[in-house]
Amino acid sequence: MAAWRTFLTAHARVTALLEDELQRERELPLTWYDVLLHLRESPERRLRMTELAAAVLLSKSGLTRLVDRMYAAGLVNRSPDGDDRRGGG
């Protein structure tokens, strides 16, 4: 348990340092950077929302709100999935 607690503490500290540095130098929250990194590394730089949510470990609803804010900031584009029949008709 002590090793696990030490790991969690170290992880929290490193994450906080990264968050502060990204915010200070790029005005970018760590969660936004995580999304952008996954999109950049994906084929054609696009992912379905469910794939992106699994990659960044956010719920689909949490990711939808995050991507909405990123879209409003001009950092990402959203496009309908031609294979998903739920959006049209």
C-alpha cells in the first residue's frame, strides 16, 4: 500500500506540474493537449468520439463538452460520421 500511495502522489504532482507548464506556456489545459495529441497520432487525424473518449479516459458526455469548448476555441473540427445512422434521416 505504501508503494501504491507513493506512486499516486508522484503521479498527481507530475500531472499538476505538466498542467501548470502547459497553461503558462501555451494557455492550454492538459486535457485539451491530451485530446489534440490523440487526434494528431490517429489515422487522418480523426477519431470517433467513443474512440477518443476511451483513449483519453473521459466519459463520452464529458468528452462531448470538452470537444465543444475546443471547437469553440477553433482547435478542432467536428464532422458527422457517414456510417452512423443516428444523426440523419
